[in-house]
Amino acid sequence: MTAANPATAGSGAGRLQLHNRVLAALIAAGAAGALAVGFVTLAPNRLVSGRPIGFVVACGPHFAAGMTALALVLLAAAVVPPRPALHRTAAIIAAALFVLVLATAGHAAASLAGAAPAAARISLGAGFWVVLGASALAVIDGLQRAGTSPWERLMFAATLAASVLLMTRSGVFDSLSLAHEYWAHRQEFAAALVRHIVLVAAAVGPALAIGLPLGVAAAHRPKLQTPLFAVLNLLQTIPSIALFGLLIAPLSALAAAWPILGSVGIGGIGMAPAIIALILYALLPIVRNAAAGIAGVDPAATEAARGMGMTARQLLWRIELPLAVPLLLAGLRIVLVQTIGLAVVAALIGAGGLGTFVFAGLGQYATGLVLLGALPTIGLALAADFLLQTVATLATGRLGR
Amino acid sequence: MIEIDRVSKSYGGRHVVDEVSLAIPEGMFCVLLGPSGSGKSTLLRMINRLVPLDGGTIRVGGEDVRRVPPEVLRRRIGYAIQSVGLFPHWRVGDNIATVPRLLRWPRRRVSERVTELLELLRLDPADYRGKYPHQLSGGEQQRVGVARALAADPDVLLMDEPFAAVDPVTRAALQAELLRIQQATGKTIVFVTHDIEEALRLAGGIAILEHGRLAQWGTPLAILEQPASAFVGEFVGGAASGLRVMALRTVADRLRPNETAAGEPLLDEASLRDALAAMIARHADRLPVIDRAGRPLGAITLADLVR
């Protein structure tokens, strides 16, 4: 991809060549999103759907100009010949754009709210999400092309998260309906967030305790694999709502038969059935990755270990499990993200958690409330995914693979 | 001393090892030789009970191997294999320290032993101790594998085609290294290979296996000169085995004492093959022979080489 290509060099501006198609496409998508659909929506009250407000009207000239300028700089980065330093700079500019998009939305909401009655609600529009998504993807693209280390990416993510937190703290988003919903549900929000994390921990912990031994057993006894994976695959095919529902009857019966169970919180609805269902869903990825990780250990290493006098236990703890760590971490990553998402559905059977807001919002047609449940869930999942990916990269790097 | 007494093993009715008896004296370099499927690896792995015995007994140092828990037995016997099987997540030093640590040696003694072994295998301890296996070449990995097998100073070393996967130059160097170590330490080595050249180079005694049965057990020369069966004769090279004999017999065996000849003399301990090469190079059919001290011993002729 050099300027030697006559088709692109022929125009006379030989150096102006599209080097980063991804970045250019993201800018095009962001621009289209900003211009074609509403950046925010304005509704006269909480319960009716809003009217879209365009990018320029909503943002005002200063913010619109700032975002356009950053987008143009990014576009310039897409057409100059690439170097690692360039990609890193592009990532930083894209990150600045990401923060500016958020600030713009807050500013737009504040200025619209000033001119509207108190009951009016300003929500984030499709245009906002497109621009925000495009800038986030541009950050990831830049970091990938620059070949950044896991630590560098971690620093990047932490800086972005800190600036979003700082903006939230300083009230930038206070005029958005999301913030109204937050203030209205402040007490429940903290409790729901904690409950959500408790649900995930209470499911993933036992799932590891059950799944790891099952995976090890499956790797050592191939005959066990067919029936074991048949059951686990079957569990995975049951829709989550159905599984939560299916557990109600047997658990209520148990609680009715032994009241002591009911007194420790086991019943047809509540946390107990939710945690059981989440454990069942978590088993397949854990068992599958544990089995694959141990089966993937070089047979020469296990032969040598046995030939030198390691017991089966020493072989497992010193050789097989450490060598399976990259796949175990990959399994844990899948399970954490999956469980954080599935725990939302658990709110349907009274388990609490962030799903409470999602279903309440759906029932009231209040998108702000849905977002109050959905956004922290996505944040948790992204954070878990990113952290485990970093750990996995570092662990795998040590093995020189 | 390893006594293998009417040992058998079968898988699904097929005899892989069939009533093999073999007494390997202490300090011998014993090679188990045979084509693939002859049962040589299985027999080797029965000595440290990686393969359980169906019948017969094996005694190592006078003790029946079945009287010792397998882990205890294996920690007393060194073991090296073709694929090396270094633990990829452990550094070279930790790999070598495997058995000493299983035996709970004090930390200091383990560390000293690792240094000693790296030096024995001619790997600079300062440089190699902290490396990971993937940073080593194939030959270096195999050296570490041999060091690891020797780590707890076992009396017996079992080696299953350890040099089959390295290039010929490295293999020759490793063979020389192993011979030197065996002569220096006096260990009993049981070495499996399908390569007749390697066997002749290393062995004090060769056991040839055919379909799980012991076809012949003897010194390399005995096997080359008096093959016990058509199979053995064929396996050790047919007509070409004469050339191999020449590599093992020395000039001293065919010497004409007190005769004289002109030209540059041969050493009496040179092989007949070296003598033939010297005659071809010097266009001579008769050369004088001296000993290491330079004393003339006699002469040897071209005809003597093939006598």
C-alpha cells in the first residue's frame, strides 16, 4: 500500500491515500449518525415517547464545531502513511472525542431543559449512540494498530472510566432523564448494583467449584465426556426465562416440605432459584474450557512427569492446571460476561439486581429507567471482560506461546 | 544390576513383550534394539512400571519393582524420552530440579546440583538456568532433558530414543556426551533405539527384540559376527555388517607382530575402518603399526583387514 499505485497517485495529490479504512468508515458512520437521526430526544413528560432533536440544534455551535474538528483530525490520521506513534495519537484523539460526545450530550440536555417545563424529559437519541459507539471503536482500532501492551490498554481504559466518573460527579449529565431516574431511585440503585454483583459472585464461585473438578475428570476419562457434555449442552439450550420458571415448582415444593429451607431463603422465587439457574448456565463454558485446557497439555510433559515419579495429584497441581491456565481464564471470562448479562433476567423471579430497573422501565415505557439498569450491566460486563483479557494475556505471555 | 525374568505384556491378546529374560550388569550401557513394534519401548517402560507387568518379574538392584510404590521407584530411576517433555512453564533450573524437589532435598543442595548438572552437560549455568524451554534449541532441550534425568543421581537411567528427533551433527555430539558421562559416573543405562549405528556406537551390550521376543543378547561384535538368526543378520545390515565390524575391530586384532613396513604408522587402537581409510589416502597396501607410546609393534596389510 504505497503511493506507487498509479490509480491513487494519478490525481496529483499522491500522498493523500486512504491508509486506515476502518477509521475512515467509523468517521463516516459517526457523521451519518449525527446528521441523519436525533442526537437527543425531548418528551413533554416521563411516560410519552420523545421528539428527536438534531445534532446542530441540540449541541449548539461550540460543541458541534469541537466535535467536527476532532473528527477531521481523525480523518487526517486515516490518510497519512501509518506509524505506531500515529495510531497511538489517533487513539488519544478518539478518546478525547468520546469524552467530548458525552460532555456534549450533557450540555445539550442542560440547555434544552432550561427552556422546557420541569416535567419534560431529555433522553439520549440514536445519533448520540452512533457517534459514541464510533468513537469507542476508533479508540480500540488505534490501540490495536499501535500494538499496545496490556498495561497500556489498562491505563487507557482506567483514564476513560475516570473521566466519565468525574463528569458524572460534577453534574454534567444531571439534566438527562437517566439522571432523573437515578436521583429518583438512588437508594435502590446502590442496593441493586451490590445485589447484582452478589448474584454473579454467588453463581460463578460455586460454578467454578463444581465445574473445575468436572472438567478435570472429563479430561482424564474421555468416556465421561459424551454424557457430561450432552447434559451441559441441553441445559444451555433451555431459554433463561424458562429455566428460571422451571425452578419455581421444585424449589417451592422443597421449601414447603422442609420449612427450615424456606427460613434460610430457599424458595420458588428470590435469589435461590436465580443462583441455581446461573450456576447451571455457567457450568458448560467452565467444564469445556477446563477439559480442553488439560487435554491440550503436551503428552510428552505428562509422560515425563509420571516417569520421574510425580503422583497423580502432583501432576495435576504442578503441571496440568498451570498449563491449562490460559484456557481456564478464557472460560472464566466467558462465564463472567454471560452471568452478568443473564443476572438481569433473574429480576423476573424476584432475585433483585440491576434487572429490576430494566423490567420496571419496560413496564412503564421509561427508557431512562431501562438505561439505568442496562448501562451499569454493560459497564460491569466490559470491565470483567477487559480485566480478564489483560490477566490472560499476561499469563499466556509467560509461557511464550 | 537389572534382572528381567520371563517378563510378558499383552494388549488385547497380542503379545507385545513375550517371555523376555535379560540380566544387565551394573554399570553397563545396554541398548534395546529393534524395529518399531518390537516391544523395546514397552519393555523399557516396564522397568519403571509406567507399563504394568502381566507376568514375570523385574528386579532393580536386587529388589522386585512391584514391592516399591511406583512413585518411589521412579524417583530412583532416571527417565529421558525422545520428545523431552520439558515443562514449558518452568525455567531450565526448575525443570532439572524436578526429582530433587520431589525428594524434598534442601534448597541449597538442589541449587548446587542444578549448577553441577548444567556444567556436566556443558551448558553455562549463569546463562541457561533462568531460560524457559521455548528459548532453547532442540539439542539444548535434549541436554536439559538428560540433566533432568540425572538430577537425583540415580543408579539406573532409562532412555527412550532420546536423540531421535535432533539433527545428525547434534545427535553425534549428544552421543559422545552421553558416553563420556556414562564412563565418568558408571551408571547403568538402558537405551532404546531403532538405529543400528547408534547402538553400535554406544552399547556395551545389545539386546535385539523381534515381535516382543528376545532375538539375541550380546556384545556388538558378537551380534555382528555371529547373528543368532536370519532376522538379526538382516537387521544389523546383511552384507554391510562387515563394514560395521571394521568400525569395531582394532588394528591390534589383525596385527602381524614384529614385521616392518614403510610409511606413516597407524595406532594399534585405531579401528580397521580407519586403517582402510589411511591406506586409501596414502595409496599403500601395507602400513607399520605403533602403540600410543610410539613403540613399533609390527605391520598390517590390506588383506589383513578383510581376513
